[in-house]
Amino acid sequence: MAITKISHAVHSFAQSSQSDPITGRWAPNTDVYATDTGLVVKVELAGMKSDSLEITVEGQRLRINGERPDCCRAPQCNFLVMEISYGPFETVLDLPAGYDLSMAKAVYLNGFLRIDVPPASRSPIITHKVPIFEAD
């Protein structure tokens, strides 16, 4: 099972943050794992509200985006350490076949977005007889 995570390029720079200093975009930590009931995508998004998140499905591609506001600090401050990323983010995951993204359910609780994706329903096996014709 292959999962491809496609996100905006994150340029390397001196800070340990995952933010792109050019675009300001950042990539949240993401876990993807399989269970008996399907696939689970778990995204760490502390400090956000669910109404600032958007989830889009395009075929087997799952796009999660939003914006984390920076509303807790003083307007004028000098950082000694800055590891928390703020501003817009986008995470795009190409999920493997066999899962039905049209039936995905999402819950946001305690800073974590959890998306449950059930397996694709398989068509029931229909048994039928194949008629045999006499050859002329």
C-alpha cells in the first residue's frame, strides 16, 4: 500500500520550522494507517477551529487545507525561539485504491483532525449458470 504525500515545497533554512519562508505555507504532521474498518488519516492542527479547515476529494486524492491564525502574541515582539508555524497550509495525499473517499467522515477534536475512509464496497459475487448451446 503506497501513500504519496504531496505538499508545497518546503525550502531548507536555519530554523527547525516546517514553514516555507517564501510562500509562508507550512505542512502539518500527518499519520496515515490502516485498520480493520478502513484507512485513518490523522493530522495535527493545534490552535485551529474546524470552520477554518477544508477537505476536498478528487478521485483518490485527499486535499486538506486551512489557515492557523497567530492571535496570541503581542504585536511587537522579538522571538528567541520560533517553532510553531502559522498561516496557510495545504496537505495533499494520494491514497491507494480500495478505499471509498466519497464515504469519508471527518472529526476535529483536541487539535487533531481525523478522517476515516472505509474500504470500497465490492460488488457482491453473483452466481449464475452459463447456457450451453448445441453446435449445428
